[in-house]
Amino acid sequence: MRVESVVTEAPGVVSITVKGHRLDKMKTASGQFFIWRFLDGPGWSRGNPYTLSAAPTHDRLRITIKAAGDGSERAVQLTPGTRVLIEGPYGTLTARRRTQPRMLLIAAGIGITPMRALLEDTPYAPGEATLIYRYSEAQHAVFVDELHAIAARRGVELIFLPGPRRADTSWQAAGPAHLDDDAQVLKDIVPDLAHRDIYVCGPPDRITAVRKAARGAGAHRDNVHTEEFAW
């Protein structure tokens, strides 16, 4: 496998497409991740986990990386042609866990990556999928054009919530003081969330806040599926 392209998505964020042969034999599902090793020089043997940011195909995989450490800093400087080793797939944040016909996807920051892949190829009818995307500033929003294209094609409801966090224990953006009930606000946005599978991805504290709000809004714990971006 080799790097085919490196595309800048936002400041410090790049999408890397890797091309190989017969990749479908791995039976990879959207929402899963691999341990990636790029043979770009000394230190290549230290693997890093990155989630797919597009539905896998028979000859291509795509990941999207935010520079946040030694491994990711190197990854954003990759060039086409670099050889790639992968280990996996791992993870259960996939459509295989669904028990409900309707889906609610909640992403914080770079946690949008598996959600974008899930929206692309998960079976659902128009109107059955909603995405809530939290990010701090517009310049840090990733895949906005791609998300709008998927929404137009497949009938996804998109809800973008930019802004700084309301509090460390909240999933919301800062706002009016009367919106201090995280569970009620979530239920107001998606009234039928108790009858949906809920997929959540982002930093651990954000996931904890969303899980608490979802449970408070009536969601069953078995219907809340999470993936923590903690590395």
C-alpha cells in the first residue's frame, strides 16, 4: 500500500488516501480504525490509530488526521508514494450495532471522521439520519462540503453547532443561561432520540457529557455507541 494523496481539510488537518490491492478482503466497515505505520524514515515502526473518514473501497482507504503529537505531526507531512503498513481493522462503532431504523450521530471536533464514513454507506432511508457536529470555530470544521453533498443525496438532517464549550461537563456550545439542561436541549433538537441508535465520537469528556445527556433524554444505554479519540 502507498499514499496516493494528501489533502488539507483545515488548519493542521489533512486527509490521506492510501491505495492498495484487494483491500475488500479485510471486510472493513465504516466506523472502524487501523493502526497505521508510514515508512517515511526513522521512527516509522511506532504505529498510531486513525479511523477511516470515508467508506472503504476495494482499493482505497482514507483517514483524516489532526496534528496533535509526534506521530500525527509526521503524518501531515507525508508525500504521495510513501509506503504504508496497517494493522486491523479494529473497533465496533459500525452499522452492525444498529437496532433501530433511525440514527443520531454526534461528533465533536475531529471525531467527525467516523461519522462522515458512516453517513456515506450505512443503510438508511431519507429522513432517518441526523448529524450534530460540534466544533469551536468555522475554520476548524472538517468535511462541510462533503457532508452537505451526502445530506443532499441521502436525505440527512445536518445540525452544525459552532462555538466554545459551555462548560467542561457539557456537550453544548456557550449560549443563553436558560439552556442549562443538557438532556432537555438534546431532546428538543431530536425529540425521538429514545428510538434511535446514537453514535458518538470525540474527546472522552465530550463523550461522557453526551452519554449523560442522552440517557437523561430517554435513550437506552445499549443504543448509545461511542468511540473515544483520546490518543
